[in-house]
Amino acid sequence: MNDETTMRKQPKQARSQKRVDQLLDAAAQVFAEIGYESATTNQIAARAKVSIGSLYQFFPNKEALLEALLARYTEGLRESLTIDQRLNCSDTIRVMIEGMARFESSHEAFKTLFMDSNRVSQMHTEIVQQIDALLAIQFPTFDPAPRRQCAIVGVAIVKALMPLSGPPDYLAPEVVLNEVQVSLKSYLRAVLLREAIPLPDDLV
Amino acid sequence: MNDETTMRKQPKQARSQKRVDQLLDAAAQVFAEIGYESATTNQIAARAKVSIGSLYQFFPNKEALLEALLARYTEGLRESLTIDQRLNCSDTIRVMIEGMARFESSHEAFKTLFMDSNRVSQMHTEIVQQIDALLAIQFPTFDPAPRRQCAIVGVAIVKALMPLSGPPDYLAPEVVLNEVQVSLKSYLRAVLLREAIPLPDDLV
Amino acid sequence: MNDETTMRKQPKQARSQKRVDQLLDAAAQVFAEIGYESATTNQIAARAKVSIGSLYQFFPNKEALLEALLARYTEGLRESLTIDQRLNCSDTIRVMIEGMARFESSHEAFKTLFMDSNRVSQMHTEIVQQIDALLAIQFPTFDPAPRRQCAIVGVAIVKALMPLSGPPDYLAPEVVLNEVQVSLKSYLRAVLLREAIPLPDDLV
Amino acid sequence: MNDETTMRKQPKQARSQKRVDQLLDAAAQVFAEIGYESATTNQIAARAKVSIGSLYQFFPNKEALLEALLARYTEGLRESLTIDQRLNCSDTIRVMIEGMARFESSHEAFKTLFMDSNRVSQMHTEIVQQIDALLAIQFPTFDPAPRRQCAIVGVAIVKALMPLSGPPDYLAPEVVLNEVQVSLKSYLRAVLLREAIPLPDDLV
DNA sequence: AATGAATGAGTGTTCATTCAT
DNA sequence: TATGAATGAACACTCATTCAT
């Protein structure tokens, strides 16, 4: 509970919740603009129009801000990744990728923070589990071990390709979106073949 | 000469060269352990068993250390990526991935630094070009634009999957090696199909 | 606002103002003792019994400390140089010099800082203008160009002679005071003669 | 002898003497360009095309360089101030001031160093004595105590007015030269009157 | 004697964090 | 509870000086 990196108090009162939100919004902005390391807590407090003292009332240290932001993102992402189970495989992937792209563009710091491999843990594993669950539904005979492996690799591919629209490669966003889907589908196809799982029609 | 990020003096004497190597080795270790931003020049000097003054005799600032390390890696990588052109497609990919894996495990900071998207530019573009050249040789009819795109995505995939053997996923190294190849080959296959380029036998 | 050499915040609360005063007093002492260049910000903070962090809360850098001190002096000097216009020429000079001497002995760093020709500009020009104005009043027919020249030379003489009570010459303070007046009056007399301006009775 | 600020060895061999001269020339340049405090010994050694080790073979520390330079200047000045004793008072002053101006413009660091009141001691007193001697010759009945005082004030006036041709006042050099003479002569006249010493014809 | 690589205390400055108000 | 002044360890970097070669 008195974790070094956890929020100090679950704010119950509305006023407190608002404070926390201001703080996290400000943190997101600042992290997005100059990165986690370069951001200063005073900067964030100022941006949030909150005193530095108040910031430390809710967050025991700078890292806790990051953690909370990531948690918030995880929650938001969960929705983006909750997909109509009647969709076929291709469409599932498409909807998911589109969802991520939308999420990314509406949450300024997500890209910066999510890609920074040093700082992911929790959000990362959560997403992997979600994908794993998705696969389990679509392919009931998929063995759990290779399935999890597949999920891990899939997530890694998404993480790696999404930023290709920025520096230093600057591919067109729609190209990126397409290539993510292509690589995901072709990788999935290869794994299913290897695991002797019947290919769905739309992956043949 | 008075570059802000270049080495201060090309070390001519053996003693100096040794000094520089100590320094770069230490920098590699420290960067690998705690990342570029968090690393301090005093830490690096201490690790190298060299005074902080000596460090600054060779490197005008912290960034120059990074730059020199990256240059060293670029050079090393070039060799790892120089591949017998008579190999077929699968083998080319295998040899290349194995080469990267070997390189990575013998150069502590490579992973950390190469993945840190803020700081790669030069090394990154160099590698992309090399892959592009490889593709050009294997598939003479490959149109330059989509070929370059393919190279970019391929490099991104490698960058993303290689670290999977570490935290937070901890896949077995040999598994990682294999999955990189699988995803690379299946992505390449998909692109070739799309571009109406005849598949080589080993990719069918 | 983001001036490189201006105070960071105009201190509004009494406590802050006190802090700033402590800091400036300490700076004055240290500058007086070892000069601006040799003085260190840590030294000044220690002397002011204030943490180095506090110093930088008010002054963005060492130079800002100097600037603020000079500004304080300029203001103080303005009063010392505001002289009853009914006084005759000799008395004006005497009162002015006495005022400066009083000011100097109650503001430790004034001498050091004012004499350091590298760092005066603003205060210097202000004083010159004040003297120029004084001359304009006393000698309405004094042509502006030579009058300004006369003011410049006059100020230079004062600047040069006042420190004669210290090292390396150690003239008695009252002697110094007298000699400043003598040289000022005789120089003024010579200039007035040259400019064909009627000498006031007390300068004959 | 083992003074902290004296040269380590009076160089006897020609080669050593040359070394010392190179060093002092370089020091003069660098001091003139960026001031004593900002100058670094490595810079000076480099400018002199001498190794830093050699510099410290002759000068125990940075200050010794300054001291030696000042000594050199003192010697040079002595000549400039050696004046034909048959000259009348006005001419003596004129010749002397012209000599100083010449000296100043041919010895880059002189102005910078001589005006820096923190660092004068020896050269200053020497000059004062020379002026004192000059006065003794011209005015045999001049009482030693007021005579010395007069010399001190005279030197101070010269020191203060000569730099007026530079920042922040930028008077024309010939104006400066003239005003120095005017103030010197009028001050001397005033003192002589006070001391009841008959005025020479050219001062009436 | 001459070199210049090496040293490390010291510099100005920042910023996460605390705590008196 | 909220504030923001205060703290001081830590940082990147400099430079007078030493000493092995």
C-alpha cells in the first residue's frame, strides 16, 4: 500500500478527483512534449495550476505520476480493445489497430510513454493478456503456451510499427496502419499453420 | 573540429586509445544499466577507472560519448549484416538475425541504445539502407518505394522482437530468434505477393 | 520576463523581501572581498545563511545578483546626488563628494563594483547624466557637447580618487575628500575658462 | 625567493629566456582579449606554442605570469617616463602623457591589467615614485609629504582618464589626451598655489 | 629539460522533495 | 487541506596544477 510508486490516496471526494485529473492531464502534456526524464514536477504542477505541495499530496514522487497515467491509459485501452466477437479475424485485427490509432491520437503522451521500453510493465502485460484472450476466443484449439507467445509477439509488432509514422522514418499514417495489419495477419497465419490450426477463410 | 558532439581528439597514442576504449566500455555498461539520460558522466568515469577530467579530455560532453558508442556499433553491425549473396532468402534472414543476436549479446548497450528511438537516426538509417540493398539484390524487380517501406518495417520488427527475451516478457532466446524469422518471412511473403513479385521457393 | 539577468520574481511577501536583502547583502560583502569573478554563488548563499536553492529561486544566475546590487546602488546614489540647487558651485561639489563618501562607506561593494569598468554601463551612464544635468543648471550657457565631456571626466576623476584611501596608497580619508574637490574644482575652472563661460565667484 | 608569486627561476640560458618571452607575450595577448580571471593557463601555453608543463617550469602559478608581465611593463614604462629635465612643466606633462599613450597602444594588456585595481601594487608604486621624483626636480621647494600626495593623485587621474576613449564613454583619443593634460595641469596649479610654491610661467 | 595526459576539487545551476505556515 | 518557499544532493563540465614518461 505504501508502495514507493503508488498514489498516496484514492481520492474519494469530487474535488480531489478533479485535482488528480488536472495533474494527470498536465503530466501527459508535459511528458508528451519533452519526455519523462526531462519533465519536472514543478512544471507539471504549474501546468495543472496546482501547487507543487498538492501534487505531492497525491503522488509520492514523479514516478507515481507516470504509473497513474499508465494505469489510466490501460483502462482506456481496454475499451479500445474490446471487440465484437462476431467479427472475423481480419476485421478483428483491423478494428483493433484502428482503435489503437484513435486512442493514440487522442492521448498525447501514450505513444511516448508506451514505446519507452523501460517503463511499461503493467500496461504491457495487461494488453498482452487481452490479446491472448482474443486469440483464445477466435481459435479455441490454440494451445495456451504458443498462444501467449503469439500474443506477445503481436503486441511487440504493433508497438514497433505504430511509431513508424514519426521520426526517423515518416511513413504515411495510412501506410503504417496497413502494414501493421499485413504483418500481424501474415505472422498469425504462419503461427496457425505451424500449430496445425485450421486457417479461417479470411486468412487464406 | 569544434563540433559539439564529436570526439575532442583522435587518440593517436596507444595509451590514449586504451583510455578511450575504457571510457566507451564503461559508458556502454552504464547506459545499458540505467539508460542514457540517467547515466552521469562521473559514474562513467568512475566505472572506467579514469578521472572525470580525462573523460572530458576526449569527449566534450555526454552526448559525444553516446555518439562515439553508436559509431562503434554501426561499424560492428555493418560486418554482421554483410551476408553471402548466394544464400537463399530464408538463410539470408536466418544468418542476419543470428548475426544481430550475436552482436547484441556481445555489446551490452546496443539493445538499450538502439531501441531508444530518440537517439538513433544515423545508425538506424544505415541499417535500413543495408536491408534495402539486400532486398534489391534478392528481388531485382522490387520497386524501390515499396522496397524501402518493406525494409523499414522489417527493421522495426527486428528492433521490436529482439528485446522480447528480456523484461517484461522473458521469452527464451531461441524462441525469440525463431519468431523474428517467422514474422520477417511471413511479412516479406505478404509484401511480395502484393507486389506481384514471384516468391522464391523457400518462401512458398 | 525570461530575461537572462533579471530577478526571477519580484518578492511580494515580507519574508521574501528579507531573503532577497540577505542575499544582496551577502553578495555585496563577498564581491567586495574577492571581486565578482572570484565570488561563487555557493559562497554567497552560505554567507546569507540561505540555501543555494533559495538563491536561485530569486536570481537566475550570478550576474543577476550583480545587476540587482547595481540597481540598488543606482537608486541609493540618486538620492546622494540630489543636491540643493541654491548651493554655489564649491558647495555643490563638496556636498556631492561628501554624499558619495557616505554612500561608499555604507555600501561595501560599491567601490569594487563601480570601479570595475567591465560591469558598470548602466549605473555609470546614469551618474554621468546626473552630473551633466547639474552642470546645465549651474552654467546655462555651457554647450551640451563639451558639458557632457566635462561630466564624463568629472565622474572619472571621482571614481579614480575615491579609492585612494585604500590600498595601495592609503591616503587619509579626509585628505582624499579634499583632493577630489580640489581636482574637480580646478578642472572645472579650466574648462569654463576654455569655454569662455564666466567663472562663478567661488571658483576664482 | 620561493615566493608563491615569483618566477621559479631567473632564466639564464638564451633558450629559456626565449621561452619566457613567448609565454609572456602569449599571456599579454590572452589577458588583453579576455581578462586575467577568464584566461586559462592552458590557453596561454597553447598560444605560446609551449607545453603546459613548460609554463609551470618557469611560473609557479597563474598569478606569477601576471606579476612577471607587470614587472616587464614597469620596466618599459620607466623609459617612457624618463623625460628631458630641461622641459618646462606643461611640456613635461605633455611628453609624459604622450609617452604613456604610446606605451599603452603598443602593449596590448597594459590597459586591462593596469586599470584593474586589484592587481597593481608594484607597478603602481613605482610609477608614483617616478612622478614624485619628477616633481621634486621641477619644484625643489615642494615639501615631500604633499608632493607625494600630489603624485599619487596625479597618477590616479591618468589611470582614470586614459580609458575614457574606450567603453562606455568613447571619447575621441585626442580629446582624452588633451583632457588628461588639462586636469593634470589645473590640479597641479591648485596644489602649488595651496603650497605657496611659485607657479612656473606656463601654468599661470 | 620538455611534454601533455591525468587529476579532482570546485563551478554554476537544477530539481525532486519537504515542511512551516 | 493547500501552499510555495526552502532545501541540498547531484549534475555536467572546467581548469590550475602535477608527474610519469
